[in-house]
Amino acid sequence: MVKIKILKETEDKIQILLSKTDRSFANALRRSLISDTPKMAIDSVTFQLGTKEQDDETWETTGPIPDEMVAQRLAMIPVPTLHEKFHFQDECPNCKDLVETDRGCLECQMIYACVVFGSEEGRWVTAGDMKYLGEESLEIPDEYRSIPITKLLKGQMIEFYATAIMGRGREHTKWTPVSGVSFYPRRIGVLNNKKRAKILWDMDLEISAKDFDKDGKMDDIDKVTTLTDELNHVGEGTEAMKEFNDAVTLEEVSGEFILEFETDGSMSSKTAFQKAIEELSGRFSSLEQEFSAAL
């Protein structure tokens, strides 16, 4: 049975230790995070075209970049994803039996409206200018409201309605909630020769002999990470390499991997991990059923 331990966690970053497993499972989890974790993202945009009279001035829906580029930028803005509140449109209890073009209700889509007028010095249109047509908790999060969309000058305006739906990263990258997903074997530091290791300690870096236990081992994950970087000072291509001669080495721990990633802000890092586990578990269960039926 795979063991999971959260080593570090913030709202948008996480580091996890996987034990009693192998590289294939860690990679399957990585792929599930990228391709399978459900996420809300803007999928369609309706631009209102024409002119508008306001304050005795005429404003026209023109801008410096094409509508297609604006739509692409909107698709990458992190939309709050509440899995317990929204469904995939083809699984929505209200819309699943409708043709695709007729789908869309309060349980399977989110609509944002935006109306912004330019200025003499130039007015940035940002994610914060998008207003959710519903409860305030689903507005774009404060830390992402400054994401730029376009810039408007005097006489220019933009007006659109953007619709977000649930999707998966395997369909389009806009539905991928994570980035920088990586895993690597957990390693420990081993002090092989105290005398030669002094070459590294004399460089007055962070790691020293006192960081190793009485058996000459170091298993603190953060310290091993630092040691890995510092060994570059005595590694291949350095003058100290021959004299140092692997006085300190790194050894992989069998069956243990460290997985780390960050989210785009559409959901917490823990939620993304939990949903990836659920998706992966569901696929394995389905595969087991298929094998049982075939045999």
C-alpha cells in the first residue's frame, strides 16, 4: 500500500513524500495531475461589437489586439473551481440529456461580464475587471486580479461575456490546474571520508559535518537538497574533484519519491492532489473491472 506524507504545503504549492511505491506510480500521479484533474476555465467569449455614447463621447469596441488573442488570455486566467458545486456539462443533472449547444446552467457553467472604457494615458483591462454573475465567492481571487488582458486608449472600449465550464487538461492546457509538476527519488547523504570531506566544509557553505549523524548519514530532505547543490562545487569539472573523490555521496532510498508542484490558483494544492488521486483510483478500478470481465 502506497504511503503519502505531505512535507510542505501552502495554498498554491505542495511537496509530498511517496513511500512503498515505484517510479511508474509516481509518474502516473504526475500525469493525472496534469491531464485528469477537473478544473473550471473560460471556454467561450461573446464580444459585444459597435459603439456606445457615454459622457457626451463616443466609444468604439476596438482595441490594440484581436478578439481572438483576448479570448486566449481569458482562457488562462485562474477561475475558482468548486468541485462540489459544479458538474461537467455532459454529467450535469440538468443538461446531460440536451444537445451540446443547449447545455449550460447554474450547475455546469460560470459567466463573467466585463465592460471597460479607455483613457488618455491608457487603461489596463485586468482579470479584476471581470465580474461574476452570481455569488461573490466565485470572483477572480485577489492575488490574480492584476493579470493584464489588454490596454485601451481614449475612445476605445471592451465589452464581453465569458463562460467557464469544467474540463480536463488532456482536452486543452487551459484545463490544467498545475505547473512545474516533478518527482524524483528521495536520497540521503552519506559521509564516506571525513578527512577528504573537509574540502567541502572549508568552503564555508551551509552543510557541515555536524549535519550528519553518528553513522555518517543525513536523511533530512531539505538538507539533502542543499547538499545536492553544494556538491557541485566539488563535482565533475572542478579542480577539487580528484582530491574530494566522493568523500560525500548521495544514495537513493528504495521505493521513495518526492513529488512537488504548484497550482495556477484555480484550486488549492491539496485539492488538486486529492482530485488527481480520485481520478487515478477511478481509472484503476475501471481497468480492474474490464480485466475481470475479460477473464
